[in-house]
Amino acid sequence: MLASSLSALAGLARPAARVVSPDAEGLARLVGQRGWAATTRFEHPTVAMIYDHRPGEVGAAAFANGLELYELSSAGTSLESLFLQLTTTPPPGAAGQSGRYS
């Protein structure tokens, strides 16, 4: 069994915010002004995944800049989803072994 400290697991979790705005230029400007360009992936000019930042932070910044949002949601890897991945995915080579992975 794989053992890890809570701080090590927390390091594997990566928060992200999915942002949808009708204002593509305003969204790009917000990302640039906040210094988020290196951790942002645009799925479309009006849809951005901003990694390492939570929706509350992104929403507050959008509000302060007068940026209209159509959607703001959590999209990163949480500790809960990480836990589920670790406890439901068999380790390499476990296929065909008796026990909980069979």
C-alpha cells in the first residue's frame, strides 16, 4: 500500500477555476493584469481554465474589474478527487491478482 503525508497529498491537488465571459478581450486583460498567463489555458477566447487559483479569487478579481461572467466553477483536482483516484485505481501490475483489485 502507498503511504503519504497529508501535506504531500495536498501538494498533488491543484485548484483551478473555469471561467466563461462574453468579453474575450476583458478576460484576456484580466488574466494578463493579474499575472495568471503562465497558469491559464484558454479553451476558447471566452473560456479559460485558470490553474492554481480558486473561483472565489477569480470571481472577486473579475468583479473588481467589471468583467461580466457567464460561468465560474471549480475545475481543479481537489483532495477528495485525488483520494478517490488513489483508492479506486489499482497499482501497476495489480491486474489479475487476488484481493481488492480483482
